[in-house]
Amino acid sequence: MMRAMTRHLLVAALLLKCVGVAACPLCMGWGQPSTAQRLVSAPQAVLAVPTEDASRFRVIQVIKGERPADGTVEGGYPRSGPASADAAPTNAKPLLLVSDDPLPTWVILGAIDSAQADWLRALGAGKRAADMSPEEWRARVALVVPHLHDPEPLAADLSYAELQAAPYAALRTAKPHLDAAALRQWLADPQLAARQPLCLLLLGISGNAQDAAALEQRLQAAWESGDTANLGCTLAADLELRGAERVAWVESNYLADPKRSPLEIKAALLALSVHGHTNGAIPRERDPVLPGVHEGAPRDRRIRRAGPCGLAVLGRGAGLPRAVKVGSPAAVSGAAGDARLPSEESQCQGTRLFPGGRPA
């Protein structure tokens, strides 16, 4: 019993330190450089076709910057080469090339029909992901989501990359434009396994009762096996479809189950945190994790610091691995004079796990 209690992590307040508008942490690869962000960052971009010289390309349309003086550019594929056969040049499709000053060589991002030129200009005129406001993210999602299942592979890849970087609140605004049937096909395709995190989130936003039942089966299998692959995204999608009434299930099956691993608990907290920040399917006032933490058996709960900027509410004798990053202690509420609460000397500026919930 004591051993189980030692492993019993009840709550970790603010699993991630989030400042401002942040990408959804459930999408694997968030914060990573993407082809779409490379187009945004590049000062120059063109559509061009190959010439007899394998390293030179004739410009047919300018996407960003000024047209080269001689109408040609010198370039090639990055060291990793074409992403797929669809990215290789064909007689029918021009290539999208970008240039980062002051490098003279242009880099090929892939092949795409020239009919996409206006959309590429709008995409390239956007801001870096880290610099966008909530309103700008909503506009960005509206721009790219119609191309998520585009028959042009590069257009679909660019759309996917931007949606993967978007905050969850912005993703929810795409619901009227999401194709749930296509998302189900993606989930069933083993060749698209890397896209399952985003696909699960979008299916939670656009799905129906049958999808909720399928997610429940997936979660039951994961719970029985202890599998954590895409667990956070599956839980978030399940919560989106079922609403606040499902929070109790997550609490009892993950946060309050001493047999759950740290990775399972982390996934559950991430799923709850993205919904808490969004104030959508789960209202912020529901505050599903923090209420009751300080009630009853106070000696069985203690608050420990986890690094200089955070704290966690732990079961008696429990520990929090240093690798688990937490945020501001303002996320936890407690009675005045509670000796277990650290002082407010921390100057960390993390946001609350469930902003708008009980005051600290």
C-alpha cells in the first residue's frame, strides 16, 4: 500500500509553462521547423521550371520578393532530397523554390501547380507561428484547412504543417470545414501514422457519436495495456466529443489510479490542460483537476517544489521526476496560512493550467 501511495501522483499543476499563444503541445513535432514556416521566413520565393542546366530554373511566377533580373535562379533540393516522388519535378508542374539572403542558392520545397500561386502568396505573407495573435491564428487556420486534403501533395503538406503548429482554440474554429470521413481514412492508413496526433484532435472536433464510441474503445485498450502512444490526443478528442461529464472518468482512471505510469498521467494532464486553456467543450469554471486538493486528510498531501518555477500537489511520499516541467505555483489554490504552500517569491510568469478557475 505504501509503495502504491509513493507512486500516486494526484495532480501536477501546469505541466507545461505556456506563455501567450502557444502551439497545441499534443501535436507531436510542434515547435519544429516546417516547410510552411520556411516559406513564411524566406524573403524570396518563386515558382520555376527546370532548364537544360540541371541547376538552373526559369521563373514563371514570383511568390515573394522581386523577380530575378535574368528571370532564372540557381538551386536544388536540400540535402535530405525530395520528400517524396510527388515532390520531384514533372513536365506538368513547376517547383516552389525559396531563398534566404544572403545565400545565393535557392532551395526546392516541392512541385505544385501554378494555380496555387495566389494561395502560396497568402501563405507566405503570414507571420511566424510564435508571433501570431489568437485572431491571426484563426485567420491562418481558415486559410489552410481547405487544403488539408488537397490533391496537390505539397499543398496538403503545407496545410498540415500549419495546423500542427496551431493552438487548440484556433483548431476548434475549423469545425465547419473539416472532413471527418477523410480524417477517419487517415487514421486507418498505417502510412500516415505520423499524422495521427493532429488527426485525432481534428476528429474529436468534427466527429460524431460513432467516433466517440471508437475513441472509447481505443482508450479502453490503451488503459488495459498501459499504452501511451497518442494517448493525450485520444483523451483530448474524447473530451471534446463527450464534454465536461467525461472529466470524472479521466480523473478516476488516470489521475487517481496509483497503477498509472508517469507518462500516462502526463498525457491526461496535457489533454485536460489544452481544454482548460480553450474554455470550450470543458468550461474553465469546471476546473476539473484542482478543486478538492486541499480538502480532507491534509497530512496525506503535500506540496513540493519541482524546479525553481513550479510546484506539484503530490500523494504522501510521492516524488516528481525532474524531467517533468511545471509552471507557476499560482495555479494551485489553498487556504490562508497553509504551511504546505510555498511563498510567493517566485517571479515565474507561467499561465494557469485552467485559467479563470478558482483564484489562487
